[in-house]
Amino acid sequence: MNADQRRRVAVLGLTAPAYLWLVLTIFLPLSAMLYFSFLTEAPFGGRQPVATLAHYRSILTKDLYLDLTWRSLRMGMDVTIACILLGYPAALALARHVKGRWREAMFLLIVLPFWSNALVRTFSWTMTLRGDGLVDRAIHWVVPGMPSLDILFSYPAVVVGLVHAYLPYMILTCYVSLQAIDESLIEAARVLGAPGRTVFRRIVLPLSLPGLLAGTVLIFVPVIGSFMEPRILGGVAGSAMLGTVIEEQFTRIFNWPFGAALSFTLLAIVLLILGLAAPFLRRTLRTA
Amino acid sequence: MKASTKVPGLLSLSLRLYLGLVLFFLYLPIAVMMIMAFNRSSLYLLPIEFDTVWFEALADNWRLIDAGVNSVALAIVNTVVATALGTAAALAMARYRFRGRTLLQLLLFPPITIPWLIIGTSMLVMFFWIGIGRGFHAMLLGHVALSLPYVIVVVGARLKSFGTGLEEAAATLGATPWQAFRRVSVPVMAPGVVAAALFAFAVSFDQFVISYFLAPPGVSTLPVEIYSSIRKGFTPEINAISTIIILVSMALMLAISRFYRFGGER
């Protein structure tokens, strides 16, 4: 074996298992799902399915599914905007006003809940948002005249739960681009007499835009595909989303081809967003 | 960061205060849940009467215990497989330029960027179709796929930060490729591999969506079992087990942070 052959064997031996695994668990399943979405019924138990466009036609024409899609997108926007408004100032504080050991500790404190169990954290909101619960009582103790906090099993509860779940993403991506800003730029602007507000508007904000955008995509995409949070926190009214309907097709109604078509519609939206944001995302992730 | 001292103190102070509020928001529900796990009332009624009755009840809840055993076993097997496969792939990607490198990188994207709902349902469809079915093995297939990107990124970052200089030096000094790997590459990689393994464990232990679609009745993991309990109606035992899970997850993350710096350079 010469050196080139040996090299080739090494590469193949090292990467083949990961390749095969990902092809079997990611590529082939997505292909199978695409195939299923064009069938009249699932090809199990000797049934003879026929090719059809009916699933996509009903998704694209029936008001119910257009409405569900819109609700999912709306939820994605609400959660993302809330995360920007809450997360950006936090990232700014972390990157520019906290230093050394403190910053390290704060960083860890923000990442910790983010990496703990998402289901458990969603569940924890059912106890926090209930009327006459611990938090409700605390609020009334401080401000006696307040209306009850009772928003559990509603759309706002879903938004609160999702913001809680994804806020750290926004803080982290904004932090990364904020702390990469060259200090001399800001100093130069100050020396030239720019007031703090102008420095922020003309230098800090534009330079941190890539991080803001990365956070937006990283939050928007999983949120429009969420089903567990709306199920647990949304009750009947707040859980009618694309994600929960897909879950139902696969676990309750067992209309897999239709569920597959819904999943692919969602995937198409996701890919569109990722495609549009790809150039910006790549830049931010490289610095992260 | 010198310039931050020049920022008006009031703005700086209020931003720092705000950061504290954000942390309060992040930890509030977790704290409430933990407190309620020690409350005697099964209906979460106040005032709180301290009791460990729900933790004791866990000892008799065989559904949760079985699910817990499944979760830990799955996470351990997942850690071993994903760390081995991922470390090998990361080595190849860091040390060699080869055709198909971009394809492999591309295959690593879906597990992190596409909603798990889509991945989970498509695995269900595919596995059912070709006869793999649902169960422990199917969940393992899914968990490893989700863990691989993390392992490859974490180990890859470690390898990249060291470059190939040390290995080349070893080779120049007469080491065989195997010796160079054993005595140079392995010690260099080790902290990255440990962090990657902890990540893989955490990914699997906390994974709900994929497991949910691939768990047949009777074989579930803790998150799947908790989800069905929540949907059936609240039980404070779930608070107790959730408290334990959160503490385990956080301990894991603290362990990782000893090997891996979040957010890069500080």
C-alpha cells in the first residue's frame, strides 16, 4: 500500500460509520417521508397506495391548514420579537458592562437552564402561571389590586414558555457579535464627539446585526415546529398549530401520508428561511 | 474592556440590574417547580407544608423507575457510540482534505437546524417501513444522529486549536504514525473528547421529541413518561422526578463547562 492508498483507507475507515449512520437516520427518512406525502395511504399490510397530490392540494387550499400555518408563523414571530427585546439588552450588558469572573459566572447561569430538559422546563411553567399559585400570590402581596395572573392554558402562556426556552439563544448569538466589536471604533466615535446614543445607533447596532439575525433564525425555526409547548401550556385554544396537528396525524389519527405532507410543508418553510439567512448565519457561527 | 468605565454609570448600572432580572426570569419557574415538589398538597394548594412524600412515592412508581433506567441506559450507549463515531469523523475532517467532506458537513446540519418534529416523524415513517420498527434500538439510532454534530464540533474545535504541528514534530523525531497518535494526538484530544461525551449524554438524556415518536407502548424514557403523565393530569410525583432531572442536567452542564468554554473567547 502506498501513502495515498493508506490515506484513503484511513479517511474511509474514520468517516464511513458516521456517514452511514447519518444517511440511515437523516437522509433516507426524509426521503421516505417525501415519498409518503405523495401516496393515498401508507404502504403497510399489503395495501396498494396510488400516487396523489391530494394532500398538498388540501393543505394549500383549505382554510383550516392555511390558518394553522399562519398561527404557527405568528407564534414564531411573537416569540422571536419578545426574545430580541428581552435578549439584546441582556447581551449588551453581558458584553460591555460585566467583566472577568462575573461575566463567566453570568454566562454559565444563562447556559445552564438552556441545556436542561426542555420538557421539564415547560412543565414548570404550568405551576408558575396558574391562578392563585405561588407567583400569583407573591404578585398580589406586593401589588394588592392586580388582576389574577391566571393565563395558563392560553396562547400567551405558550409564548411565555417558548420565550423562556429560547431566550438564551438570542443572548448568546448577540453576545458573540457584540463582544467582537473593535473597541477602537467606539473610542474613535467618542473622541470625535458622538453622543452615546449615536455610537449605539451607528456602530454597535449595525455591527451586532449578524448575531441578531442568527438568533432570530435559530429561534424562529424550532418555534414554528414546536408541538410539546403548545400542548402543555396552550390548552385547547392555544395549541392549534401546525406542529400539534402533525403530532396528531402520527400518534392519534394515523394518517401518515397526510402527516408527511404537513411535515414537508413545514420543512419547506424552514428551508426557505435557512436558505435566505445562510450567508449571515455562516459568518456568525464561524466567530462563535 | 477599558471603555466601559467611561460609560455613564447610571446606564451601566441599570443594564446590569436588567441582566439580573433576566436571570430571575430564567430561574423563576424552575424554582417554583422545585418548591412545589416539597409541598404536601397534591393539588398544589398553598400555603406550603413541607413534605418529602412525593420523593418517597417515586420509590413505588415502577413506570417512572423503568423509564429512568431506560433513559440512563440509552444515554450511556448513545454516549459510547456517538463519541466513537464522532471523534473518528472529527479526526478525519481535521487532518485530511477529502472528497465528500462537504457532504458529511452538510449531513450534520439537519439534526441541529431542522425541527425535531420533522426528523422524529420521518424516522418513524422510515423505520416502520423498512422493518426496523420502534423501540430502544430505534431511539438509539435517532439519539446518536442528534449527538453526532455536537461531538464532531466539540472535538473538531479542540483539534483545530492545536493544529498538526505536534504530530509532525513527533513524526520528524522518528515516531511511527501509531506512536504519534497514541502519545501526541490522544492526550491533545482528550479534554475535547470528554466534553463531547458529556454533551452526547446530555443530548440523549434530555431528548424528548425523537424518543416520543420512536417509543413503543411499554418502552419509554423519562421525558416520554413525564409527557404522558402531564397530559393525563398533574401529579406532584412528576415535580419530584423533574427536580431530580433538572439537577442532573445542570450538574452535567457544570461538568462540561470545566472542559469546554461556552461562547468562545472571553
